[in-house]
Amino acid sequence: MSLTVAEILKLIDQRAPFASAAEWDAVGLQIGDPYRPVSKVAVVHEITERVVKEVIAAEADLVVTYHPLVFEPLRSVIAGPGQKGRAFALLEARIAVVAVHTNWDTAPGGTSDSLAAALDIRSTDPFASATTGSGETQWFGRCGRFGGTVGDLVDLVRQRLGNRVRVSEPQEDRVLGRVAVLPGAGGSYSQEALLAGADAYVTGDVAHHQARLLADNGVVVVDAGHTPTERPGIKALGSFMAEISGEVIDLVGVDDDPWEWEWKG
């Protein structure tokens, strides 16, 4: 017997409570009928035009996405390009959308834990807090023991996350005791990484002055990009959804990263 959208939502909530998401976030059921039975579940990182085409072609009943399709209320949902058009196409195809974002970041085995595990960071402590909609505090980063050099860390990042890495430290043989990680856009948490006692900080979307703050205080900045630092956690999300619903349609990687293409000119 197939689970309904509402039943799948409940199972997700037990592992990664939607109430634990940051107050600014948009998680939970975004499109669809909560009482509709689900036969096919697709897991995606982000709902792009290409993903919508793939989901419809696969005849999925439900898409579980990490990046919410809708962050702000829409004034209209109409056919065409962009967010409104993607929402329209999914509505027309009767495909439900569930967003699992910062509640998955903070969950055990979620995005933050998966990034730390991918880089062999052990005995982690939480850092980088945010307030939930109910006023509680949740922690979205991890900082723990590494036991290697800057060169070792950068090699791991390249092997497991991708080759496009910006590094602020020229001394490859410098030994790192503690490394902080925060998937996605972690530049705004640079001060928190510093206060956590990190020797290095692996995240994405680090701005110039944020990198300067860390470098001036002896913290190595490893900017591996927004999407790549989230990928280990999205793979874990796919595994979790397979436990809930059986085989899933894995479309992680079908969504094109805006920074994916390398200019050849």
C-alpha cells in the first residue's frame, strides 16, 4: 500500500523536524495534495527547468527538494520560465513538492554531519546558530578534529566535493587541529567559526571581507562552493527517502549549478 504525501511528511518530520528550520526558511509541503498516494518519489538538490522535465518524464508523484522551490509568496503562478513557471508545470502535472532545507542541515546525519564525515572530521561540536520560527536555537555548522595538513584537507575537498576550490593559506604543510564546516553559504558565519576554535573553515560563498577576517586571525579559508558543500548531505537525504519509500528517482546532479560551467574562451 502506498504512503500518502502527508504520511511521508510525518516520517520526514520525525527525523528532521520542520520546526527546527531557521525562521527565514520555507520548508514542508509547498505544492500538492497531502492526501494523494505516492508511488514514485524523486529526490533533487534544486528544482530547475531541467529537473522539472525529468520529474514529469519519470512520472513522479512527489519531489523532495533540498532548496525550496518557493521562498517568498508568489503573486501568481503562470506558465513560462523561472520559479512561477516551474511551480505551474508541477501543479499541472499533479506532482507534490516537499522542501527539506535547514531542518535537514541540523538533523543527525543531515547536511552538516554528512559534510564533516565526507572530510574525515571527527568528534564534532555544533556551531553557527540560528533561531527557529518558535524562537528556539538550532546549530547548523560542525567543528571537530581533523589531524592533517592544509594540503591533506584541500586534497580531500577536491576528491570528494570537486576541483573548484579557493584556499587562503599558501603553506600546504601547516598542521590543522580543528576544522569547521558549514554547507552552502557559510560566509556570514565566519566570526562563529573563529570563535569555535577552528584552524580551517570549509564552506561556500565566502565574501572578500569575511575571508580577510578569518585569514587575519590565522584561520584557513577553504571555499569549495555552495552546491558542492551541500552534495554529501543531499546524497544522505536520498538514502533516507529510500528507507521511507523504497526505491527513489535520484535526480541529484541533474540540477545544473549556476557556477558549473567553465569558460573556455
